[in-house]
Amino acid sequence: MSAVLAAETPRVLSGMRPTGSLHLGHYHGVLKNWIRLQNEYECYFFVADWHALTTGYEDTQGLEENVWNIVIDWLAAGVDPNFATIFIQSRVPQHAELHTLLSMITPLAWLERVPSYKDQQEQLKDKDLSTYGFLGYPLLQSADILVYRASYVPVGEDQVPHVELTREVARRFNHLYGRDPGYQQRAEEAIRKLGKKNAKLYVELREAYTERGDREALERAHALLERQKNISLGDKERLYGYLEGGGKIILPEPQPLLTPASKMPGLDGRKMSKSYNNAIYLRDDPKQVEEKLKTMPTDPARVRRSDPGDPDKCPVWEFHAVYSDDKTRAWVRQGCTTAGIGCLECKQPVINAVLAELAPIQARATEFARDPATVRALVADGTRKAREVADATLAEVRTAMGLGYA
Ligand code: TRP
Ligand code: SF4
């Protein structure tokens, strides 16, 4: 292969739960970002159907429909199967295999301290989330990421701890299984030469770093080795290497790619969300979109047309912030604060802009919805490709763990 092709494009992986139709919040907050990334990276985007089960295991009636619909919404928004690999999690069983293997080396406490564990249990009080699957879902997510050896994971703020867990699990895996035979023994002999007290300290600091990612411990261990006068250079180097795992990196640590928080507000000024009933869906009929915007609340103090208003207290202003240019925004400020324009008049440019944004998305959605065979075929293609990559990782993982037989 030519040298030009040798540099590998970093991989990006992200998933979404199939929990219902996507709205403008998803589009501005996630999908536009994916569409940007697919041009720069080797992207894998998957329908996280197993993740949907971790909270929605009781009612799986709508799952299948949601799976196909979310794929159609992605395609309609501009996720392009020529650039990105689109697939369904449950059709790539290697995710589950890696999850099982990683579960063997993951301390329970790591899962219990993931913030979403307690948060979600509090928030979803109507569901019984004291299940094994729910506790383990961040580790399933780690497997999702590590099985593709992804470099980057685009996520929102709330998911950063999951990527952090993934890094810790990868580090622990590499530490346990990434070493050459004999390496361990040589390192242990070198440790003994440090003398009882220093050896104990070295072991403690090393554990703090390799198992908990404690960077300060790593620095202290370096300082400890620096101070040693009575060990050979070879042993010293061995002990430096041993601190950081020192062996092969089988599962590289991914980095979060923090998606900037979407400014897309809902119709009532709160974050756009299905549960707030304040969303405009990508496939809402244009009439419905217009109706939703025309009836959305405005500055509550502006009761009559003749009352001046304050855009800063109006959800419509938030829409102008997303959709309008400076000139239109100046027109709104001026017209609103002097009662020079009415609220319906003020909403019109937003209505036009949202409809213009949705028109090509809806045209594509209609085409894909009419042609389920094409959608299925392209997901089957993506799934096949994903499975190949995932299986290559598993082959190495199995061997590293001593399961390389048969
Ligand atoms: N947990 C994510 C969510 O609930 C979805 C998800 C599953 C994911 N696996 C992932 C996101 C891997 C990024 C990478 O939204
Ligand atoms: Fe809101 Fe516009 Fe009405 Fe002012 S004129 S209250 S910004 S909708």
C-alpha cells in the first residue's frame, strides 16, 4: 500500500436511542454535528436499540418502528451512507461479547459512581431501574466505543462521564492483557530491588494510575524512580514503562468530542424535548409547524398589540437567535419594544426559516419512507461493515485474554 494511504483517518463513533421521532433539538444539537464529522472522519453511527431496552424493557411494541424511523430521520437530515457507516447495535453481537468480557474486569464501584446511574433512577421514578442491565449500560456503551477502537466520541456534557469510564476500562484492559510474556516477572524483580518501603509505594502509585487514572500518582512515581540510585538503568526503564501499562495497546482510549450545547429552544422557551411537549418534529407537516409557531407563547407581559414587549422574555426571540440575521433581529428588537410590530408579524420570518430548513429534509424523508427496501439494504451494508471491524477487535481481545482457541 502506498505511503499516502498509510495514515489512518481517525474513527468517530456515536449512537442514539430509538425512542421516537427526532425534532429540531436533535437536528441542531446532534445531527448537524454528525454531518460535519462524516466529511472529516471515518464515522460509525448506530441505533442503540439495546440501550433503549435498559430503561424501556417493559414496552417494546414500538421499538421496531422507532428503529427504522430514526434511520430515516438521520438520512433525511443528511447523514450520508456513502461517508458514514450506519448500523443497528443489536445486529452486531460483538458489542455484547465485548461487554461480557469487559464486565469481568470492571469493578462494581466504577459503575455505581457514574452520575447518570443515580440521576436517572431519580428522574424515572415510574420505572424500576434496579436492574443488572441498567447498572451495566455505561459499560455496554464502553464496549460500543472500544469495539471500533474509536478515537473520538461526539457526546453532550451529560455523556462525558461515560467516555471517561470507557478510558478507565480500556486502560485497565491494556494493563491486564497487553503485556508480553515474561514482562510481568521482569518488572516484579525490578520492583523488589527498590527495597521494601519504596516497592510498596511504587505498587500503590502504579495502581492509583493504572486503575483509577490518577495523574498525580504517576508523577509521584516518576519522582520516586528519579531518586533511586541503586538500580540499573535497564530496571529503571522497565519500571517507567511498567507504570503506564508498558505493553501493547489493544483497546485505545477514546476522547470525548464535546458537542456544544444546542441553542435550539422549545416552543415554550425550555429545552426542546418530547417530554415537555414543546417540540417541532423533523417530519411535522408544514401546516402543523406553522400552527405550532403561530400559537407558541410570547412575552407574557405583552397582552395587547399596543403593549410594548421585551424580546428577552420571549421564546420567539430565542428562535430568532437561531434562524435570523442581524438585520431581522434589529427589526424585532425595535418593533417589539415600541409595539411597532405584532407578534404574528414577528413570528413570520421564523416560520419561513423553519419551513425552509425542513423542506429538503422532509422531501428526503418522504422518499426514504416510501422505499423501506433501500433503507434496509443500506443498514444491512453498514451492519456488515461494522461487524467486520468489530470482529477484528474481538479476535485480538480474545487472544489477549487467553481465549484464542478454536
Ligand atoms: N448512551 C447514549 C445515549 O443514551 C447513546 C449511546 C450508546 C452512545 N452508545 C454510545 C453514544 C456510544 C456515544 C457512543 O444517548
Ligand atoms: Fe416576542 Fe416578537 Fe412578540 Fe416581541 S414581538 S413579544 S419578540 S413574538
